Amino acid sequence: MSVLVDTSVWSLALRRARATSSPYAARLADLVRDGEIVLIGPIRQEILSGIRNRAQFVRLRDHLASFPDLPLQTDDFVRAAEHANTCRARGIQGSSTDFVITAISERYDLDILTTDRDFERFARVLPIRLVG
């Protein structure tokens, strides 16, 4: 089973002091060890954005290079827009990246690992699965 890991989990795991007690960081470590991590470009960008120290950026960039990105297609962005419209019609808001994640998760039949509670709301109306 491959899992699309959201930026929220990567961010938590990369802040070492808090990550050691986090079940999300522990699950991420298990997924890495088992080779079940899936990454997409927008998540990679979010993970790397805002790192001010160039040496830290390079270390993290190089570490993440071991996780290839799934290819994205035009239809994925169209589907993301459909997901956004479906959610908004029900009063559920989310970011563009969130809906790209839901579209990719649907197309590739991936579970999503996230700490972002918005995905619980998305899962009520979209064909996605969250790691429990």
C-alpha cells in the first residue's frame, strides 16, 4: 500500500523535538522504512519552501530526492477543481494544493497521511481514504 504523505506530517517529523512523540512521525518512519512513501511536486515544494539556511535546504532537498514524484497530468488539475467545487458546494473550504492531493489520491488509489483536519471534512464528500 502506497501512501501520499501531506506536508503537515513531513513538517511535524522534521521538527525533531516534537516528532519523537508524534504518532504521525512514527507512521512516517514506518512508511519510509517499508518503501511506501509517495510524493508529488506541490508537496515537495511546500516542504522546501521557507527554509532560510541554504545548507539545511540542500540537505533536505537531497534527502527528499530518494522519493520520486508521481507524474501529474492536466486531468489531475481538472479533477482537483471538481473536488474543490464539490466541497465548496457543501460549505467545505480547502487550498488548491489540498485538492490536488485529493485528486492524485483518487487517481492512484492512495491513502493520505495528514494532520490537517480539513481532509476529514473532504473525506465525507470525496472518494479519498485517510490513514487511520
